[in-house]
Amino acid sequence: MTITIALNSECLLNLDLSPVQGAIAKLSPDQPFTDPDLSLQFEIDYPRDPSDPRELSEIPEIRLWFIRLDATYPWLPLLLDRKSGEFARYVAMLVPHEFHRTEGIQYNPEALEIFLMNKIFTLANLLQEHGVPSKSKLISLSQMLGYELDDGFFELLGIHA
């Protein structure tokens, strides 16, 4: 089941998370961590001048909204629709990057590594608190960003399954 959350310029400019809060309120408390068929995507309606060449992730007001969202719901990347590119767009909202016409999005490598490690540590704790096996979820998340985490790293975190 994919849930689409509509965001308009008013909620983005006012840092209003109510569209997300409403969608999450409809879920059972453990569903974000246990339902493999659940995914979220955002439909962003942010009017801009036709001559504005920026991608949505390059607009400071939109990025600030996503920073607030990530601070409020740090587990949200677990739910993002990866097949549609929603996870990549979410990361672009939070990590400095450049767009290349031929190569696509190029994240700042150090910023991406810091972002990923922060997410891994945060999500490992949250998933363990909910009794959800986390290793495969965290490996998948890191692979989406081009990183391979070895078993020794997970042993340091106390994650064995």
C-alpha cells in the first residue's frame, strides 16, 4: 500500500507537518516498522517561475521543511517508496549535492556518509526498541546509497540478526 502525502507551498513555507502527521496517525503504532508493503511518497506542489532551473531539492524553503520532517520522524526513510525514487529525493533534500545532466544526482560524499551513519545509528536503536530485526533493513538502506556495510560493523552495534 502506497500512501501519497500532498504538500503545498503553504505547508512548506510554514514548516507545517500536519499532512504527514495525519497520514501517520492512520497507521498502527508498529506498522511503520513491520509492514513491508507500506510505502510513502510525497506530491509536492510548489509554484515557481518557469525560468527557475532549480530542482525542488535545491529550494531552501523546501529543504528546510524536509529537515524538520527528518528531525521529527527519523525513521521515515524506512517507509519511503524506493522504486519511484522517493528515497533518493528525500536524501537530496537533506544532503548537499549537485545535478549533472549525464550522471544525475551526485551527493557530497562526506555529507552522504555522515547522513548514512546517523541514519544507521538512529534506525538501529529504534528498530531494536520495537523488537524488529534490523540488519537486513539497514543493509538495504545503505546499499541504496552505494555503501556496503560488513558484519563487523553490525557486531559493533550489537546487531546479529
